[in-house]
Amino acid sequence: MNKTPRIKIPLAVKKYVFERDNYHCQSCGKNETETELNIDHIIPLARGGTNDISNLQTLCHNCNQKKKHHFDPRFQRNFSN
């Protein structure tokens, strides 16, 4: 499987994802006043995920660090293994 190249996520895309996810971590539910929020790939690039906006989600720093490069079934929004 070829790894998708990592690209810098444009600010407008980050803003869209944060707004779409209502500025809440999609794993633990914390909001921007409670924690630092990041944009994360639902299916990791290393596992064949894409840079498509549908593969991006809002995660807090702690949940993002726990996820690492492993696929977490809690993030299956519109995807399957």
C-alpha cells in the first residue's frame, strides 16, 4: 500500500473542520476552552487514508496522541476497515 503524502492543511480547511465539528473533540467531547484542539486524519495516511476533507476530524491534543497511527474504531464516521 502506498502511503499518501502529508500536506500542510490550509487554514480555511482547518476552520471548516473545526466549525463542522462544533469545536469539540470527536473522541472525548472537550471543547476549545477546555483543551487544545487539532485536526487529525480519521484513517491515518500511513494506513492508506487521504487528505480529503471527509477524512479529517477535530481531536484534542490528548486524544490525538493516544490514537497515533492506529485506526481507532470510534472514528468510523463514514468509513469502514
